[in-house]
Amino acid sequence: MKTGPLRIIVLVLLGFGCITGGFSIFATTPQVEAQALSPEEKARLQAEYDKLQIEIAQWQKVLDDTKVKKNTLQGDVTLLNAQIKKAESEIKQRNNTITTLASEISEKQKNIATLEKRLEEGHTSLAQLLREKGELETTPLAMLMLTSQNFSDFFASADAIDVINRDLQIHFDELRGVRTQTQAEKEALNKKQNAELDAKHEVEVKKGVIKQSETEKTQLLNLTKKDEAAYSQVLADRQAKAAAIRAALFPLRDAAAIQFGTALTYAQAAQKSTGVDPALVLAILTQESNLGVNVGQCYLTNDATGAGNGKNTGRPFVNVMSPTRDVPPFLALSNQLGFDPHRQVVSCPIASAGGWGGAMGPAQFIASTWASYATRIAAARGVSVANPWDPQDAIMAMSLYLGDLGAGGGYSAQHTAAAKYYAGGGWATAGQAYANQVMAKVADIQKNVDFLKDN
């Protein structure tokens, strides 16, 4: 009785079901209301997009030309007006992009639905062939001969098994191709959806720029030539605000606070090597500092077990640092930097999260991860040994790590990178709340960065 091949085929069939089922998240994605664009509509949108691109470039030139006249009443009004017009053109351009993306997303979802239907039909057909194959293979040859009218019928039945085997191979090849095509379509859909999310986010940001600029423009237009004293006060207030932003203490976990302007300079320097937005780096540093207030600080006391205690409370912890993963590179780092490994603060384990503590410095790298980045950090910084408690090294490390997580893109890429920074492989669930908090901080920090850039 030939049951072995049949079992294998059933397992492979189940494997197809598991693979296709793994993408079920897309099947629940709400359908987009957008209709597919005709070639004429696509051409019109492209022409409009190109025209807006020229308008944006023109307003950028006005901005560049006007900056030399800044700190005069008329110069400031012209500058704000150019910012408003440029932002309005950018919003129109992004809305144009959103319309095109919505149409493409709709087409992708239709393609996926068609492919998934083909997969379902293929599975049904395959199941029928498997049943037929099973019936033939489980019939003993002696019985097959006795039930056949003649040798021709017997060999016809035997040939039928070969025919079914060929049909099965054809179906497997087709299902494998459809599965691959479906996966490619879903990956393309995911990219389109992220691009649409990025475009919508940029629209909201530009709306905020317009609102802010309109308010400032109205205030300036209310000033007249005889109000030179009032305008001088406006300039003084603006300069005072810029100085306050630069001088504000930026909290760093497990390290002394530094001025915001200094932290920004470090993050901007790191951006040249990594392409990661400084506002994102500073937002995560802020998030980590806030966590540090709640978690506290610990010392490693037992190299063999990874146990330790609280720096301020003396409270014992059994899992301050992983003895196999992190203690060896931590001890090696202590030799390189010359610190006492049992009197150097690291993060305490978070009871609610489980696992190990042992994260080091402002960027909260565990020792094994820091060791894997140490050479790149030192090269980018131009130092012999990277120090996780040095703010400039920590910011470079964070920027490098976020770059590796894909943070060099738009809003969706940054959100995903922040989630992965916190939760690793569990980013899609456990990291979402953290990422939402980080991105809210990014928006606030970016406002300060933009203000300093213009003042």
C-alpha cells in the first residue's frame, strides 16, 4: 500500500495553506474607494505634478533670496508669504500623489483578490487529484488486475496514476507561481500603503507650517512703520526664544544632561553618516530618558549569574545582566575604558517586561549590541574606543542602529524603526505604543529644530 507519497503531498499542500495564510493581514485591509485612473487622468495628474514642482522651486528661490533681507519688517513678511505659498503648492502636490497612490492601491487589492481566488481554486482542484490518487494507490495491484476486464484495462488504470502524478506536478508548479506572485503583489501593496501614509503625514505637517506662518504674518502686518520699537521687540523675543531652546537641558539616561543645542549638533553630525533625521534620534533619547526616571539604575555584582542591586536602594535583582550574552563584552569594555564594572550604572530589569536589564548609557544599548557596533561608532566619531556613556558616541550609535532598522525613509519608516528599537521582533504589537509616543515627540522637536534653523 503506497501511503508514503500521499502523506508527503498532503503535508506540502498544508504547507501551501500555511504560507498563503501568513499574509492574512492584507485580506482584512479595508478596501479603498478610489477608482482606477484612466491613461488620460494619469497624464493630467503627472502634468499637474510637474507644474507644481516648478512652482515649489520658484517659491524656494524667493525664500533663498529673502533670507538675506531677514530681520526687516518687509523681509520677514515676504519670507513668511513665500513659506505659505510653497507649503500650499507642496500640499497640492502631495494630494496629487495620494490620489495616484489610492488608485494604485485599489488595483493592487483587486489583483491580490484575483490571485487568492486562483489559489483557492487550485487547492480545491489539487484536493480532488489527491483523492483520486489516493484511491488508485490504495488499491492493491492484484485487486486492480482482477477487476480489470483485460490487460489493456489494467495498464490503462496504471497509466492513470502516472497521468495524475503529472497533473499534480503541474498544479504544484502553478500554485507555487501564484503564491510567489501573490507575495510580490502584497509586498508592493505594503509599500504603496506606506507611501500613502507618508504623503498624508506630510500634508498634515505642511498644514501646520501654513497655520504657524499665517499667524506670524498677521502679527507682523499689524505693525506699521511707526512701530519700529514694537518690531525690535519681536526680534528680541525671537532671539530670546532661540537662545532658550538651545540652552534647555536635554535629559540623558544614565548620563549628565546636555544642552539641546549640543544634542542637536551631535545628531546632525550623525545624520551625515547615517541619513537618519536628528529629530527622530532626539525623540527616542527623550523617550529613553523618561523611562530611565521610572526604572532607576543598577550595579552588576555577580559576573557568573548576572545578579546585581539597585544603586540607590540596594534592592537585589537576579537578572541585571545576561551572564552569557552581555557580561563578557561588558567586562571587556570596562578594561578598554578603565571603569569598575561593578560600580558602573546600567539599567535595572523592568519587572513587568521580564528578561534582563543591563542597558548602557543614553542610547540604552546592551553590551553585546554595543560590541557589534563599537567599531562603526569609533570610525564615524574618529575615536579609538567608543563609550556608551559619552553623549556624542551614544547619539552616533543610536543613529547608526536606527539607520539599520530602515529609519532613513518617511513617517512610516521612522515609526517602524522606533517600534523595532524598543521591541525588536515584537515590534508589530509590543512596539506600537512606544513608536506612537516617539513620533509625537518627533513633531514637537522638529518645530524647535525648524525655529533654530530660521533664527
